[in-house]
Amino acid sequence: MGNMAEVVAARLRGAGVERVYGVPGLALDPLIRALEVPRSVPTRAGVPWFAQARGEESAALMACADAKLTGRLGCCLAPPGAGVLRLLGGLYDAAADRTPVLALVGGADGDLALRHLAEVSVFCEPVSRPEQLPDALRRAARAALTERGVAGLVVPREVLTATAPDEPADDCALAPAPVRRPDERVLRRAADVLGEGRRPAVVVGNAGRAASAGAAGVAALLGAGVAVTALARDALPDDLPYQTGVAGPLGSAAAATLLRECDTLLLVGAEDLDHGMLRDRARCRTVVVEPEEAPRGMAVPDRFPADATVRVSGDPSTALEALIPLLRRTTDRAWRVHVEDLVRTWRAEGRTRAGRYFGTSVNPRSVVAELSERLPDRAVVVTDSGTALDWWTRHLRLRNGMRSLLSGHLGLPGAAVPYAVAAKFAAPERPVIALVGDGAFQGGGLNELITVRRHLGLLGELPPLVFCVLNNGDLNRLTWQRRAAARDPLLPLSAEVPAMPYADWARLAGLPAVRCDRPRHVASVWADVLTRPGPVLLEFVVDGEIPPDWAAATASAAVA
């Protein structure tokens, strides 16, 4: 092995890194040369390979999306100085959503880079000598994976170009942590609390997605309703009759009703559940199943009395497997029937609202509803912030095997395009669809279409990669927030987005594109686009006067 950059590449492979996203720079050129630059569809045999992004923030977002989709360590790199500052936006996304990402930063201006990285990292360390690098890389990878956060290393060019030692290189592979069975007495208390409830509810969060089968088993025994957090949107399929959708301030009305009416609550890895959803629930008996190492800032409802809350620490899957034999099947199914009626009514209302349109403008609800009817198996659906998130929450119905991705806590505008690009790189056999508003697309998505064009030879014959742009000429979420705050649904559109022909821009970049501005063509356009291989930009000219559910409820209250 020639130099330390090659040692780093080999150790990244051992740690499970298959792609490294980044922007070139003189300080990191030795490492980029040690990585593979793909000339065909990447395979495991040729990893890690280097995917060049148009900017450092996009590179960090891609690493974050890769880690969310695969469950492995994401990796990004950036040159020193301004590159580190640009990297931080994407790294904050990974930190907020507790996603394992390793950030490698060039070493010039090392002190400045270290200070910035330390703000967002669970592990951050400079490497000043070649012999320090292998151990530092191992500890950084371990910290990112075990603490589910960002780990940063500042590595000077002279360390990367130093001659590698002659001894055999090991890797960063980590032995799986031993799984500890939860305390039996705590499990029995949890079973007693859940068994005594008459209106039970289960919420599956991001840290509990691997335990979704166990959560469904508990719900079946107790006759409970189920909700998911936005980051765990795909943990349970939407065709379950008792699945009420996303629990959040701007989430499903059915999930909000479930949490408001329940008297017993099981939180499964729901560290990302918004605190506001548990307001005024002091009388609700609660069982919290949380990872053994409770994350910082976890949304465990401290407002609940200690004598009404049972906390089960440990691996959520193991905990639920041990809990299920202690539960008895309830014979009173009235609550479950009520929840299923609630879901049925909520979904029927959604279909009705998606079927409406006014004048000749496309109803944005219908765009997602028609997509939902035609989603290919194992599709990955990415959403941006803004009203695209509202329609994704309200009208998207995921089946088993499908995945969803978003910038959760940070809600970073423009994240959907780099997320979708990384999802396609990470899972080339899956169809990938990104839903993005025109404001977010201008804010961060346009440039990464150049990345797609750069890799068109890799992507052209693969299942579709669709960038669906909802063009309403407005920062529509902001407009509806202003209208809700003013309690005036007729407040004029107030956050204009400069007009731009998105489909024409994509064609200019060398990508296929379709534009749709007729309501009756929405279904046929989706049917056509989803059968094409390769990337395509799909622009819908949509009506900005269609309110999200939360804004419509505010308007109704104002009228009343």
C-alpha cells in the first residue's frame, strides 16, 4: 500500500462506506485519487467510490440520505476554509436527525475547521501525524455509528501523502454491540400499564423503525391505533386500517385525534416525536421503549408523572419481543373499530379534496394522490419542506418495501434533490421520486441536476429517477403560515418565487423533462413517466390557492 490516503480508503471500505460524497480541493486530492471514480454502475466490489457534488452542503446532505436509506455510515469530505462552512448545513441535518455521518476535512486552517466541526459533532479530532490516522478513523467511525451522529476528522494533506506502514492494514469494522434483554420487572410493569388501558395508542419513531413488526404485534393484541413520526413514515404500510399517519404539528388529523383521545401510550423509539403532540396528556399512562443509550434531547415526555410512566431501556426490537408474551389479547374491540372509522373517514376526505380543482390549474393534492396510485414496488419517495411536505404527509400511501426520506428536524429547503441523487446512487435498482416545491428547487436543487447529468451514463438505463417540481410561483407554506397567523385566508400570495421554465432548464442541461399544466393529464403523465428508465424532471404548474389541511382548519375556525 502506497500512502495513508490509500489506508483511509481501505478502512472506509471496512467500515461499510460504499460512497464518499464531496467537493475536490488540493488538501484532499490524495484521498480522492485513492477512491474509485465509477465508469459503470457501481458495485460493492468497487467501493468506496467518489461522487462529486456541486457544493459542500449538498455533499453532506447526500451522505446523510445515504446513511438514512442504507443504515450504514455515510461519508462526505470538503476542502478547508469556506468548504467547511458550506458543509455545516448538511451536517446539521444529520446531527438533528441522529444519522451517522463521517466528515473528512482538509487540514489547512485546521483550528478553524475543528472549531466549526465540533459544534455539530459527537466526535471531532485533528490528525497531525500519519501514525495517528488509523486509530482516529476507527474511533470516529465507532462514535458516529454508536452515538448516531456526526464525527469529524481534520486531516492535513501531508498526512494523507505520507508513506503507509508496511504492516498489514486492518479496517474499521465494528463488532456488533451485545443486545441486553430489558429488566424483567420493568417489562412486567409495562405489560400491566398497557393491559389496563382502554384506549391504547402506539407511536413508532425513527429509533424504533426496526421494531415496527413488534409494534404492529402489540397493536394487534391491544386493539390499539398506530401513528408514525415523519422520519419513520415508512415504518408501517399505509394500507393498515388502524395506521393513522404521521404524528406531528402539521401532520395527520387522524393521528392528532388518536393521541388526543388515547388513555395509554406506547412510544417505540419515538425520540423524534414533537413535544407539542403530547401536550395536556398528564393523565395518560405511558410506556417509553428507548434505546439503551438515550439520545441527548430525546422527546421523552417529562411532563408525565413518574408513577404513570414506565421506561424500558434497551434495543426496541428485543424489548417488544420480550413484552409481547406478557400481554393478553383484548376482547373489547370498540376502540379499534373507532380508530379504523377515524382512518377511513380521514382518507375519504383526502380523496375528495384531491379530486377537486378550480379553473384550469392543477390541484397539487392530485399530483401526489395520482402518484400514490401508481407507485412502483420498492420505490423511494423523497420530499422537501414546504407544501410538498404537506401533500406527502396527506396523500402519499406507501406499501411494504417502500421507503421515504426527508430532512426531518431541520426541514432544510432544497434537500430533496441531493437526497434523491444519493438514494439513487445507494439503491440503483429502486425507483426514486423527489417531491420539491419551486422555491426549494431554486434554493438548492437546480445545481444538483448537473450531478445527475454528469452520471447520466450510469443512470440512463436504471429504474426511474423523477424530480417532481410543484410550480406555484410562491413560497406557499410561508404564505399559508402568514394567512393562518392573520386568520385571513384571502391574504394575497406574499412570497413570490421568480418565474422559471424548469422543464426547459432540465432540457438545456441535457435531461429529459415533461411539463403538465392540465388537471386531466396528471394521471396519464405519471403513468408515462414512471414507466421510463433513467432520470426525468416533471414540472406540474399547480394552484397555490389550495390550502393544506392545517391551514384549511384555521380558515374554518376564522369563519366560524
